[in-house]
Amino acid sequence: MKLETAKGVKDIKPEEKIILKLLVEPMERDELIRKMKKPTGEATAILSVMEIKGLIREELGEIRASF
């Protein structure tokens, strides 16, 4: 599924697209934050907003794309 056509994804930001591309497979939060190459606080804020939007979810200790 293309990111642009994913259900509920209308105003996806460029950094969110990058994160979703990183989540080809589920990964631990710390590993994802390292790969994002952003300060921890900023990365955590982005991930929190993405979770609220329904783009990602955390389960079994890993973050995964929701679609």
C-alpha cells in the first residue's frame, strides 16, 4: 500500500514518511529513535503524534506501522 493512499493518511509530514519507510519490519523504540537521527525528545514527540494519528502502534515492545 502506498503511504499516500493509506487509510486516514492525508496530511502526512515528510518526517513521518521517513519513519514509516524505516518500519518495513517492527523495531524497538530505541532502535527506531537511533535510526531517526534526531534528539530523543524530538523523536519521541514525533512518534507520539504518529501514534495519535493512527499511523503507528506499539505492541509487544516494538513499534510497527498500523496499516
